[in-house]
Amino acid sequence: MTLKDRFSHDVEALQDRMTHALEDLDGSGKFKEDLWTRDEGGGGRTRVMEDGALIEKGGVNISAVHGALPETIQNHFGVDQGWFYATGLSLVLHPKNPMVPIVHANFRFFELYDNQGMTNVVDRWFGGGADLTPAYLFREDAVHFHRVWKEVCDRHGDTLYPEFKQQCDDYFFNHHRGEARGVGGLFFDYLRETGEQTAEQWYAFVTDAGDRFLDSWLPIAERRRDESYGEEERKWQELRRGRYVEFNLIHDRGTLFGLKTGGRIESILMSLPPRVQWSYRAEPEADSREAELIRVLREPEEWI
Amino acid sequence: MTLKDRFSHDVEALQDRMTHALEDLDGSGKFKEDLWTRDEGGGGRTRVMEDGALIEKGGVNISAVHGALPETIQNHFGVDQGWFYATGLSLVLHPKNPMVPIVHANFRFFELYDNQGMTNVVDRWFGGGADLTPAYLFREDAVHFHRVWKEVCDRHGDTLYPEFKQQCDDYFFNHHRGEARGVGGLFFDYLRETGEQTAEQWYAFVTDAGDRFLDSWLPIAERRRDESYGEEERKWQELRRGRYVEFNLIHDRGTLFGLKTGGRIESILMSLPPRVQWSYRAEPEADSREAELIRVLREPEEWI
């Protein structure tokens, strides 16, 4: 089997494991599945949970799309023709309890061909990552999350964790606010075959990362899901979700790419939180728990 | 006085008239004022009302900024140096009652100079407009709104209303959803001195339009503010506000321009609604009032 077919099967199996584990964790919410096809080639399987006990809204989506390279993507890659194949899994979970952090993860593979169809590979790479977005900061949660991802990285190369941790801090940054979206994690892209790493080695890394996702977030969700909160904490959570929306709609390449290349809107925008607020000059009180979060978002930390 | 100074004074006076009239209308909400200055030159006066009786969140902002043209704007205008002066008023009102439509208006003047400072005018133009975004469609409200703007336009030229109405339908369009943001109104930009129209004539048109804003929206707000509604209508309103956010953050040139050129974030994003929801595949039932709105947004109508 080609790398693309293997990876495509892997994300299918990974989606199954994730949605089963998340339904078990939630206890009452169920994923609703939508199968969709893309007119120009390929399709996907979208699974969304709404109004669960723990997960207020969440999606675990996979897709494998292919065909002639859309013009907007041609420009982006600086090529003037060709075919492509793109497959991956994308996950966003918006918990109900403000003490449980939002989590996002994505694992993907892209292959570019000449204009003879999907035969002659011109370029190919892996991308993805995982990042954590708390409304209230629990330092041990950020440490746990980063520790899992550092373990994964370290099994595949010494330089990976520091490099991908930094890229995550750089990428998930709301430049117009001067603050990070959350406490980071990993972000990687264009992982190509080089003198040092074969495509098989990157494949092993990315599938390994996908397999560890549940370990990175479930223990955090389990220990925070019964923390008490009131109206004030809920409001702060909804305001912070507003920053999440700002990032996804203004800065996120994946979202904008999808929207501008005719992706399936409802699958792309499942990443948006269920209930959100914007308030004019919503600034936390000095020395509050809310202010502590902002401080860390303005100056991203080393968690390990 | 130069055109820019006259227009700048006009928008100050207009802001006063608007905020007084809106406080009278609201009955309990008051505008909170923030004066701000821009490091590179100029500043603004932001007035925001939150949690009024009628207006859940609204802003009426003016600014007059100037200085060397930021690089991102140079690229946009295709010039490689120069100074600029930009002044205008921007208004967005998010009513609490889902039966009262959101309204937005904007009246602005831009002047471009060579690199000798603000002396030698190279180019100058007016821009702006007003548009209405209902969550529930009342045809007579859309007709009233358009009628006011058509009257204003007709006093200044026969072609203005059809032209600016069409530009509004084209501009305030959520391309990724295939639907208009609302029921339109007017949108105009780059109103320059030509053989047919002097700058003074455009000035007269734009200030006239500013003066008519209250007539376009207040009667609608007054007749809808006491309409009854329940949880369902409120949810639909919050979902529709989500589309408003999508437009402003993905497509609106003004918002993105402001964010990417270092404008005052809180003044720019006061346009975002107070409480918003996103739900997966939120589609209205066939033949419902909600479906009636969507039908009109998919195929913009001639209201007059």
C-alpha cells in the first residue's frame, strides 16, 4: 500500500478510537456522523457531538480529497498546474466546564503530483499538531499536556519537541491581540523526506502522535470536569472562546484555506465554539485567576 | 477650512446627535466614552453602550488618523510611499430583541499625499454606506430602510441608488455560505472628483446620508422593540449573529484593514455581537419564518 493509502486508513481507525473513547468519557453525549463527498474527488466522515455532559460541542473529522489542484492552492504553492491528494484528521473539543481546557489536534498528509493525475509524485509532506486552550490556567495540566507530546517527539528525534513547541507558540498567536491562543503544544508542517529523515520516519512520528492524543487530554478532562464554577467563570470562558473564534477566522491558515477552496463549510466551522461572548474592553481584574491566564498568554512559557 | 477638516467636524457633530438620539431611544442604556490617540498621529472617540434596554451592545465611533502611509496600505493602493489622512464615523447596533434588526453605518473620507507630509493631495475620496441585518424578516422594515436611502441618493443623482444598492448586496455577502449578511442598503467607496461630480458634491451626498441615518433605523426599532419572543427566537438571533461575526472577521475589508494596520482593537471589534452561538448544521425548518429569511438572503431582492 502506498503511504497515502496507509495514512488514510490510519486516520479512519484513529477517528473510531477517538470517538469511542470520547463517548465513554462523556457518558451521555453521542457523536452524530455525516458522510460527505466532494464533487471534484474524495470526501469525508464528520462526527460532531453537541450538548454532551462534558463536551458542549466537539468534532472529530476525517477527509481524503483529491483531484486537480484548485487555482488558489496553486498560487499558494507557487506551481501552475498539477494534482493533489490530501488526507487527515482534525479534532476540536469545547468542554462545558470552564475549568476543562479546549483542545485541538490535527494530523495530515499532502501529496502533490504533476498534471498526469495521481501517478508521479512531485512533493509530499506531513503536518499537524495538538494544542491546549484553557480559560483558567492549571499549571499541572499544561505540564502534563506538554510532557506527553515531548515523550512522543523524543522517541523520533531530539530536536523535534523544542522545534515544534516553538512553532506552536508562533502559529497559534492572535497577533492583533498580542497574545497566544492558549498554552501551546506542538505544531509541525512540511515534514518532508530529507537526508536525515525518510518519509517512513515522519509517517511513524505522525501516527505515533495521533495515537497519543487521548493520553494528552483525557486525564486533564477527568480531573477538571467536576470542578465547581459559577456565572462569572462561565462568562470568562465565553469571552475566551471569542478569542478562539478570532484566531480561527482571522489567522488560521487551515480554516481560511478550506473556506476559500470550497471545502465543506459545516465540517470546517465545527471548530467554532457553541456559545460565545464579546464585550467591550473585557479586561480581568489585577491579580485575579483570569489575569494569571492572560500573563501566560502574553509571554509563552517553557512547561518542561 | 479644507474638505477634510470640515468633514472631520461633521462626523464629530454627527456622533453627538446619534448617541443622544440613541440614548433617548434606549431609555436606560448610556454610552461609555473612550478617547484614544494613535502613536503615529491622530486618534478617536469611541462610544459604546452595553446592556441597554433596547441596545444589547452598540458602538458609535469616530476617528481621524494621519501620518506616513503604513506599508500594508501602500501595497493595497499600489504606491510605494506617501502620507495619508483618514476620518470617519462607524456605527454598529446589536439590539436585544431578535425582531429588531442589527444596523451598521459608516461614513468616511480618505486623503492621500506625496511624501512631503499632508500638503500635496495626490488622491482623495469618500466611502461608506448603511446596511440592515434582520434575524427575522419584516418586509416593510426592509422597504422603509431602502426608501430612506433611495430618497437621499435621488437628491444627488439618478444612478446612485441602484448602483450603491447593488454594491451593498455584492459587498456584504458571506461567500463561504452563499448568502447575504442582511437585506442590504447602500455601499459606496472611492467617490472621487470626476467630470460629472465635484468633491463638494460627494461631500454633500455623504453628509446628507449621515444626517438621515436616524430616520432609516429608529422607526424600525421603535415599532419592533416590544414584539414578543422566546428562547427559540433568541437562539436563532444568536446563530445569525454568528454569521455576522463570520462576515466581519473573514470578509470585511474595513475590519481586516484595521487589524492589520495596527488600529485600536477594541474600537474595531466593538462591531462583534455580545452573545453568539454556533451550532453544527443549524438549518431552519421548511416554511418557517427562519427559512423565509434565508431565502431572501440567498436571492437578494429589489425592495423598492
